[in-house]
Amino acid sequence: KKMNVPNVLLVNPPMLLEKPDFGQAGALFSPENLKMAAINPGLLSIATYLDSKGIPVAICDLSITEDFNNLRQMIENTKPDIIGVSSMSAFDYIETLNCLKIADEERPQALRVAGGQHIGMLGTSSFSDSPELQVLAKHEGEKVMEDIVSHIQNNQSLSDIAGIVVRDDTKIHDNPHISDLVNLDNIPPLKYELYPNFRQFTPFVEESRGCPARCEYCTSTRMNHGKIRYKTTEHFEIEINRAIDLWGKDNIFAIL
């Protein structure tokens, strides 16, 4: 039986950089009062893409408040069918696991998904760190999240989706196929309004993805398969003009 279109809540966790009890992370140190807070451009791109497909989506950003009660409240308000948490670096990984735990506590019937450049590279090992994790996206998120929504709506097995790892009862299924890469020009200009309090952040505008180099220490090799994809000049111009309309010309723009 086909259900209504599942609604999605995407979560940007806080970073641990300025927590005094976190201390040293390997050989990395951070200034005492450094605050890392920025729009998560990957999460916003996924939200923009899903929204353009008629999929209800909301974003919970914890990068500034670091208040997990905001996540609990947003889960209560939106009652999502799918909760996706982003993990972009080692500095947000522990908090990502915490978000998944809270998602399980507050909305156990929702599908719990994680993805991003850090956790995606960990593959099946992340399931040992998080008993609450049900689905891991190993590569880009736009098409994967669209496929997850479609499969849930049509009551299909998620393990058929390329590029994801799925926990099914006690078994873990790792689909080795590479997930489809979305044509960057098929992603509408970022719908910044989907991001909570978006005007307080530096605006990001994406120009391309990937890199032709294959540096062993960089996640781009596995995330983008050693390739680089560009947006057309026309599409990029539309995006930068939209950002200028929202923030004005007298601003800093981060070109990704």
C-alpha cells in the first residue's frame, strides 16, 4: 500500500571544538574560544532538492544554540517520518551519534539516517558506534534521500538503494554500488529560507563538486570518485544573484 509522501527532518549537529572537556582530538588543537557555526551547505542542498520534488522537509540547526531540546521540540512539532543527521567532520561525530539517540527516544517510528563526509567514509563501522543508526548514506545525499523517500512511500526494501548501508534487525546490508550523482543544474538555487535564521550566516554559493586529484587523506576521492562536476555559468549566475537579493552586494559570499 502506498503511503502519503513521508516528511523529512534534516539535522545539523553542533561541533565539539569549544567544549573544555573535549580536549585534544588526535594531533588537532583549537583556540580556546573558537566558535564553529555555519550553514551546512550539503544539508541545505538536500533540503532544496527534496522541496523541489514536493517532499515536505525541515532543517534543525544546532550549530549555534547547541541545545538538544531544540531538536526534541522540532521532532515533536514536525513528527517526521525520516530523520537525517549530517556528520561532516570528526568534530561533530559524537554529537551526530547523540542526535540519532535523541531521534530514537523522541520518534522511534521514524527512519534514522546519517550521512556526510565523515560518517559516510566510516561505512559499516558507524553502526557499532550507534545502535540507533538504521541507514547510512556513503556518498552524495540528494538522490539517495529522494530514493529513500520513494522506497518508504512504496513500501520497498531500502537495501536495493545504491550507495547505502542498511541495518535490518540484526543484519547489516552494505550495497556496494555507487549512488547516482545528481546533475548540479537540476538542483534549484538554494532555498535559504529553509534554513533556520539563515541571514545570520555567511551565504554559501556552490560552483562545483569534486576534484580530479586523488589525495589519500581527502574524502573527495571516495565521495566524488575522482571527478569534478561544474554548474553551468547560467545556473551559477542565477544562484549568486539570488544570494545577492537576500544578503545585498555589500557582503561576503563563500564560493564552494
